[in-house]
Amino acid sequence: MNKEWPDKPVEVTDGDMDDFIDDYPLAMVDCWAAWCGPCRMMEPVLEELAEELKGDVAIGKFNVDNNREKSGEYDVSSIPTLLIFKDGELKDKVIGALPKKDLKEVLKKYM
């Protein structure tokens, strides 16, 4: 890994999602949209996790309204959807808003 770990969610797009996933051994991508209430509820949770888990997991924010290609590639049909990648490979998909402690437990399985 040659990038510094982010301590907040990073905007990712169709054009750079693969690079983001490849840059970190463990990456989670939040598939969201501005109009989605549950997505908005997840924002503070993801902000806190990005800070707490810096060095263990990188968190990306992927706007599905602006990026259709990867949404289709990863079969994102409901939002929020959290895609969890370990060593560049999709390992898990979490659909819906989760409390912070539950999401942390999911991530710990891959750390």
C-alpha cells in the first residue's frame, strides 16, 4: 500500500473506484444518493468509523446517481449498499442502514 490511510470518507467515481479498492488492503464503499434518507443517516456513522478505523479500513462514498457503470457492475439495486473489499476482491455486501457497532462487527471479520 502506497497511499496514506484516509481519516474520513473519500469520494469515489466510476473512473477511480478500482484504484481506490486496489490502494487499500481493506476498503468499504458506501453506495448512496443525496435524496436517500437512510443514506443520510449513515453519514455520521461512516465519518466516525473512518476516523476510528484509520489504518485498518478505507471508506469510500460512491454516488449512484452520478456513477452508473460500477453500480451495475456490483449489482447495486438498493441504497445504502456497503461494498466491502479485501485485497481488491468483493467479500461482502451490506444493504440498508446499520448501527455503528453492527457495521464495526462486520468490518472486524475482514481485519
